[in-house]
Amino acid sequence: MINVFLGHVFLLFSLYIPLAHEKCVEFFHHSPIAFFKRIEIVFLVSLLQVPKIDMLAGIELYSTKFEGIGGHIKGKNEDFKVTEILHNSVFEKFSKTKTEKNRFPLYALEKNGVDSNHALIEIRKELGIQLRILGIKDSKALSLQYCTSERDTIENISTRHTKLKLLGYTAQSIRKSHMVGNRFDIKIHEANGFRNVGYREKIGQMNGIWRDTILLERRSNVVGIK
């Protein structure tokens, strides 16, 4: 009876996952727990009908069956704002002027309509300065990120798609480990009546940084109406 049951399970598994029947059996014997967890995911995917494009991006299941809020984002770059968050340790020995200990420049790079890599190329060609950034941001956004340089600094200056502001100098060159996250400000257009009603300050802490939570509201046309 058990063999018959497993035979049906292997058959169903191979129908949804591109593995041969022999591979399914090998997967089961290698790790039975992982096999049945995978089976559970497979049936949830088929039940909740995850689009193929989402599965290719690594989204294997939806946790709900109701419709999304609708609407669209990134109508213009200013509708999607990204700001990097640096660890507090960067500013513990921060100086507005260059000293023997604080010799690494810290810039705030604001870019619009260009991705981070092309922004660096543009700055290098127009200003002759080589910058090193912490994170990669896409072009369809208004981004504020931090960067540094190993050579002599320049004051506030702009290019076609970027604005570069010298904030000061750090005791050590900033690294990717200094970036603890990003803050997003996203405007959703025509999203089934949703509107931004405010935010709650410091609702949770991550990596020593207190985060705010944006509050969205949609008034019901059914509840409370007789």
C-alpha cells in the first residue's frame, strides 16, 4: 500500500516539477522531509495559480488567494524614491573637514533616470572622478545613495542625471557592510481607492536603526453602510 501511495506521489511530483521519475525517487531517498515539503509547495503553487513569470523570478507560492490592490507604480521616477541607510558607526567619528584621521570623503549621490553603474560612468567622464558606491539602484527611480573616493575630493557638483554632495570625511572608507538597508517611498496610482494617511514612527528596529511604517487606507463601500 505504501509503495502504491509513493508511486502516485512520484507521478504527481514529476508532472509539476521538470524531473524524471527516477530523479524523483532519488530525491525522496536522499531527503524525505525536503521531498514532502517540496510536494506541499508544488500543490500550493497549483492551487493558488502562481504565474509562470513569477515562478521564474523565484516566487513559488502566494500566501493569499484574494486579488491585489491594483494600480501601477513608477509612472514617473519621482514616484519611486530609494534612500540608503548607513550604520550609525559611520558617523561616530565623522568630520566635516578633512583631517589626518578623517581622510575618506563621504558623498551623497542623488540620481534620476539612470542606473547606478551608468551614473558612475557619467560622473567619471564629466568630472574626472572615480567613485565607489555601496548598492546598485535602477534607473526608474529617484535614488539617494552614498559613495566615496580614494583621491582628492570635489565640492558639490552636478552632471546631466546626478547631483553629488560632499557630506564630510570618515575615519575609514565605507564598505557594503556599512549599508543596513533602504528606505522606500512608493506612490501607487489608482490603486482601488487606497490613499496614504500617514506613518507611524519607529515601529520596529533592524540593525540598530528604527524604522517607520507607512499607513495606507481604503474605505469600504459595504461595511458600515445599510
